[in-house]
Amino acid sequence: MMMNSFKVNLFISIFMLLHQASSASAQEASLPRIDVVGGSQEEMAKIPGSVQTVSASELTRLQPMSTEAALKQVPGVVIKPEEESAVVANIGMRGLSAGEYKTLILEDGVPVAADLFFGNSRYYNPRIQRMNSIEVLKGAASLRYGPNTIGGVINYKTKDPIDGASIASRIGSHQYLETTLEAGGRSNSDDGMLGLVYTQARSDGFQSKDFDMQDLMIKGGMALGEKQWLGLKVTHYENDAHISYRGLFKDAYEARATFNPAPDDWFLTDRNSVDFNHEWEISPEARLNTVVYWSEMRRDYWRFGLKPAATSLQNGLKVWNYSDSLDGNNRAFERTGLDTRLTLRHNSLDIANEAEMGVRWMKETMRDQKITATRANPRSGTLSTDVFQSASSLALFAQNRFDLNGQISITPGIRAEMYEQITDDLLINAKDGRTSNSEYMPGVGATWQVTPQAQLYGGIYRAFSPPYNSTSIVSGQDLNLGAERSLNMEFGVRGQQQKWSYGFTAFRMNFDNQVIRANSNGGDPSNGGKTLHQGVELALAFAVNNAFRMEGNLTYVPDAKFVENRYSSTGTLIARNGNRVTYSPEWVSNLQFVYQEGPWMTALNIQHISDQMTDTMNTVALTENTSGFFTGRIDGYTTADLTSSYQVHPQLSLTAAIKNLADKHYIASLRQGIYAGPSRSYELGLKYKF
């Protein structure tokens, strides 16, 4: 459902009042936000860790349908696909399982995943159409953020308001239709701006996994005098997606079946959010950034049960045999938070310094309900589960960058995170419970500008992810799982030389308490899971001439493994020493050939992902249990996308793409059935600026 007209009018009125109140003598407005990396090479060079960005021009070149599709190009990132529109997110980093969330996802510096403490981070994936660029940060510098920064930080940066208007449309295979409207403007004195980005997209979907999505962002800001800026962003998102946990059986997969394996299941989401940003340039040496944020989200998942004979044959292929019973697994989330950070440049110890310190307070809640319904009366029925979960957290951090000379800088820092988790069973009081933890995470990073063409960097830091309420509190009992803790180290070099640019990073993450489920389909959580993740990332780019360039990156993770036997709470072996972590391929590589001449640009993007294990026992053969859950090794695969764009004139541009150019048939992931990777698809688009 769309945001009602009252809310729309309210938010627009707020912006107009801000605009009217701005001072005619104020300097030009900018939109304040908390950046993870920053927009300049100078800012990136200050970071003692691995940094990658996906720029606006790269997004134009890639023509991604989702944020996940854009992230696939980043070294160290691996995606576990479920469907081409990426309604849900499965993102892994540096050998961390793509089925577990240990990487912090932000939008304009604000946590954007459904939650950080309840284990539902994958249920909201921001839409790519309103993004201007993406920042990916790994290493000791990620201590400034948290929690869940073991893998690093991903920050989606949204578009600023444009002057004027534009309309973009894209059509494609499976009846895909997307329309995006951008409109905006500035005040006469240039001290205020306001704009919106609205996208509507729908598709019949690969394997008839259709969806109908709407996404609205209203964004603006104003100058408050000469030294302060205020920004406001309001978003609304809704998506009705015909997806499920169930996939194809082996014979249907091998036959390249195109039917939806769960034809009557629905995944329904909507989300609203408001961010208030304030920036105050106290002096040339001091700046204060503050953001106050709020969001609410609903995720209703309606799934049909199975008959006692769970499968049957349809046109000679094995399919799920659905009953008339229907369960609504419905969850509602709310988040409120404040993040403020002060940056100071000073000359203590007679050297140049840059200090940053801050505090973040956040509260999250989730209402988890299960409704038992029937096919005759869908989406209403008997309430059988009603659980309320909450988590309150307070974090403090401080770091100081010591510029010892014009070449060497050292940045020590520390972060403290205190949090309390509460679970209230609203139907059974005996299942209420609470737990609390405090974590202290020190770290230090360094950079050394060896030559103008080469910079060395490295760091070591302690990282953590909190245990989820659902696994740390069971039937009112605190299982004392503790947080997941990892000692992270990395060392690298980056730079450019004439036509070459390059980056190389070696990394090591040593968990002393990784809480991981027995397999990707669930399991018995337990403490004490020691795992080791180590490998290298390499990125190279070469400009052959003014028109043609080649870019590529490679991630090699030889070790993403358990370093001791793992047992469930009942004593069952669930992982052997040396077994590989699930959904952590040893090799991931990307190669791009880009030709750009005048108004024309075309690119061939090739990606390879090596074999992946899907359960902690590292089952090799594709195996189906009595409940239809699949495990087994997924074979590696290589896919290619071909994209082109042409700037007809300054107002009009055209785009075209062929995704999965060779029509590679492959298993993307396993769950209750097989998720097949999307087949070859075609897209055409245009954008006109008024």
C-alpha cells in the first residue's frame, strides 16, 4: 500500500517550511550526512584499510537491477542469489558465509537492514534506483561503526536532488517494466534544495516469481547561517513479491523448469523512514555531524503447508504437494537512533592530528506473529505465536590519526558497545527473558605513502557481532551465548602508475566464538565455534588507450574453515575440524572490458564463482532429506553481462543490456529445494532530462 496522502503532505510541508525559513545571506546549501569513506582521493588515502567505491559512472555502466548486482563487482564480496530482483539480501565478505550477516549495511551512514539484533537483516534490500554510489570499507577504520562490522561496512549513498526533472524507463525479459521519476530544485539564493526520486517496477519474474515494487525518496536541505546545514530524508518502500523458501527438485532443475515452485506463497514488505541530519562547522578545525533516525518496517510472509504426501508429479516432474493450510509468518520492526560524531584537527605533540569521537544510541523492536489461516480465508486466522523482542544499545568510540610526517600516519582507536536484549512471549509469560553484554574493541591502523604512486596500509582490530535474541534467549532462558568475536588483521598496498591502477590486500579474521547454525537451513546454535578466514584481494585496471580499458579483481580465500570440531548442545557433531564455512567460495573473480568513445559506451562484465559448500558437514553429493531440504556442494559457475549506453544528446540517453549472456544454467543456492540462477535476459532503457 502506498503512503497515505496525509503523510505525503506532512513531509512536503516540512520541507517547504524549511525552505521558506532559510536565510538569504546563507551560503550555498549542502546536504549533510555521515560518510563512511568520503568523496575524494585525499579522504580515501587517509583510511588505514581496504576501500572500494562503486561510482555513479560505474552504476551507469553496470546497469544493475539491484544493489546486490552492483556489489558483485567489489573485491571480497560474494552474493548468495535467490531471485534476480534481490528482494532479500544475502551478502558475504572475505570468506564469511553469505547466509549469515556479519557486515554492517548502512544508507547515508544510517543502519538500513531490518534489524541488527534479531537475525532478520536480509529482509530489506535498498533499491538501486535511488543510489548515487556505494562505499565499501574494511579494516581497522570500521571501528567507527557497528555492530556487525566483522566483514566491514557497506554504505549506500543516495542521490542528491537534481535541478529540473528526468524520467527513466527500462523494459526487459519476463515483462519487466521500470519507471523512475526524479525532480528537484533550489531556492533563488541557493541556500535550500528539495527533490524526490520515485520508482515503480514490476515483473512476471524468472520462474514466475513476480513482484510489484514502489519506492519513494523525498530529500532536501538548507543552510542555517554560514556554518550549519540541515538535511531531511523521507522514504517509503513497498513490494509484493511472489517468492518462497521452497525451490525446485533436482529433476525440475535439470529440465530447466520455469514454473514457480511455490505458486501461492507471498513475501510482502513495506518500510518507512525519516533521517534528520545536522552539520555544524564549529571552526576550520572542528566539525560536528549528527543524525537522528527512525524507521518502521513490516514483513508478512504467507506460506502454504504440505500434505502428508509432501510431493507429487506434475508433467512428469517432482513438485511440492501443497495443502489448504496457510501460515502467516509476520514481523514488524521499528528502529530509533541517534549518531553524533565530532572531528577535530589539532597539533598536539607538535604534529598534525585528526581526532574523531562519537556516541550512538539505538533501540530496535520486533513483533513476531504467526497466524494460522486457510486457503478459503487467506491472510486472517488464529494467532498462534506472538513474541515481542527489543534491543537497546549504546556505543562510544574515539580515534586519533597521528600524521608523523608527510608520509606516515598511525590511527589508534577504540569502540565500546553496551546492549541489552529482551524477549517477551505475549502468549506464554514463562518464556520471557533478557540478556545483556558489553564489548570493548580496540584497534590500530597505519598508512605509509612510500612514493606518490604507492601507499602501504595495514591494521589490526577486534570486531564483534551480537548474538540474536532468538538464539540467545530460548524459552525465557539466557543461553549466555556471548557475542561473536574476531581478531582481524590486514595489510595492503594501493596506487597508480601512468595507465595502471592497482590494489592488493592480505587479510586474516580469527574467530574465537562464531555462532553459526548447523547448516543454511537452520540448526542448533551453540558457543565456541572457532573459525579462521584468510586470503587476498587483488584489483587491477589498465587504460589501453583513450577509448579502451580493462579492469579486474580477484578474491582468493584458501581458508574459511572451522579449526576445531563443533557439537550441538545435545552432543551431535555438526562440523569437523577443517570443514569449510557455508557459502564461502575459494575464488571469486571479476573482469571488465570497457570501450568508450564519444557518446558511446559498451562493457563486457565476466564473473566467476568457484565451488561452495552449503552445510557445515560439507556434504559433497546433492542430497535431499525427508523434509525436502537440500545440501551438497554447489559447482562453480561463470556468467557474463553485456551492457551498452548511448548519449543521443544532453537530454536523452539510451541503454541496453544482456544479462547472463551465455545463458549459463547453474545452482545459485540451496534451501528447501534448489534455487536456480536466472536465465539469459534482455533490457532496454531510456532517460530523458527536462
